[in-house]
Amino acid sequence: MKLTLKALRANRSMSQADAAKAVGVSEDTWRNYEKGKTYPDVLVIRKIEKVFHVKYADIIFLPVDTI
């Protein structure tokens, strides 16, 4: 099942600050990822995969309202 970054975070009852800390970015950076203003680089994507136990192909990086 494909999920947005926001959905991945919400499914684990994490705040944006929690998710940002878990993957090693600032809260502002995480917020921008969720909004689709910026996109994570490969190293951050690998951390997201590890923290949320998902594969890259299952992550939707665009906000829901743009899909």
C-alpha cells in the first residue's frame, strides 16, 4: 500500500518533530517534505525506509491534494 509521508508519520502516532528527529533532519525540513516543497535526498530516503519500515516504491512524496 502506498502512503504519503504524513500518513506514515500519523500511523506511528509521531509528531513532525518526532519524525524529523528519527530521520535526522530539522522539523522545518520534514514539514517541507510533507508539503512537497522539497524532497529528501537518497540518504534521507534510506533513513525514512528504515524508520517507517517501508520501501521507496511505497512512499508517495507528493502531497495528497496534488495527486
